[in-house]
Amino acid sequence: MAETQIRIDKNLICSHFKDLILSKERYVIAFGGRGSGKSKQFYIKYIYESFETKHFTLLYVNKEFSNIRDQQYLGFKNAIKDLGLTDYFKFYDGDYRIQNTLSKNWFIP
């Protein structure tokens, strides 16, 4: 696979969570109040990681399956749109899977 360079608009990254985006730690705990941007920063982090050549499958969960569509799936979809990367992703609206078509990596509910 030819190397593609993905750039993230600095305006989309909250300065409080800047280190989170590039973290390679196995476990990451983010603190912040409601509306602090935690979820958006995690979306950006995992979208960015999905472009790496290593195998990557992200399982995303919610206590109630109905909330997956309205929260995580739409959150990923909106973040991908905000990043201008929709050409690199395929969205499966029926079961809420997302595939990075360049790297063949997945986001699965």
C-alpha cells in the first residue's frame, strides 16, 4: 500500500487533549466535564490510527444498542466529515460498521 499522509486540522484538536491524539498507551483515561470534547478527541484519535498499516479493528460499545447509532456511529461519521476524510471511509448504515477503504481497517459496533 502506498503511503498516504493524513493531516489533522489543529483547530479540531482541543489543547487540553492534545497528548491524547498521539498517545500509543494501551489504556487512556480522559477527564473533562460534559461538553469538554473528550468524545470528539477520541474519534479523531482512532480515525487517525485507522490509517496505520498495522491491523486495526475498533470495537465500540454502548450499554444500549439503540444509542450506538445516535452517539458513537454518528460521532465517528461527523468527525470523519469534519476532518475531510469521507473519501477514505465506507459507512454501513444498516449495522453501523465503518471501514477505512484505504487501509481496510474497521470500526465495528
